[in-house]
Amino acid sequence: MVGWAGDDLFKLGNVFRDSYKKVMSSDITRVCAVSSNLEAQPACARCAYKPYCGVCPVYNYATQGSLWGNMPSNDRCGLFKGIFETLFALLKKPGNAAILKKWVQRTNTEMVA
């Protein structure tokens, strides 16, 4: 996404010239791994939705100018929290839970086929 805009921050290497080891041990690979860790995000580390969520360093960089971002003011975080709140509210009702489980089963079946 940011590469198309001319920003090479996330460029890991060249698939024709660079070894897998070189790409995986590059500074940007390490920074992306660390900035993707929910435990490194103070707001995420104590969030109830942590088991269902993830951090996107590319989104954070593109929208907030930092790989770590600021989760309390992050639109992606706000959107996900709203989705999770809605899903969990729906799952409290047995009829809704059954419908959602059927959707998941059907989706999983379609993915295997």
C-alpha cells in the first residue's frame, strides 16, 4: 500500500537476489514483528478483545505515521471493537448464535471444497 505511493519503508529485499535468511533477519522484518505484537501495545495488552485481534503496522504507519500507532485514536481499532461488541452481543442470544455458527460452518466447508 505505501510502496505504491513511493515509500520503500517496508521493502524487505529482492526475491531474485536476496536469500530467505537475509530477508527474515533484516531490520524492517524485525521491526514489523515487534510492532505487530499486541503485548507491545499498552492499550492492546489489557484489551478484552486481544485474543481476536491484531495490530497492522502498515495501517498504523499509513494513517498515523508510526509503525506502533496510537490505538486509542486508531480508526481500525475502533472499527474492530465495534464489530466485536456487536458479535458478542449477538452471540448472547441462542438463536443468533446458532445462525452465526451455521455461517461459519458453511464458510469452512466452502473453503475446503
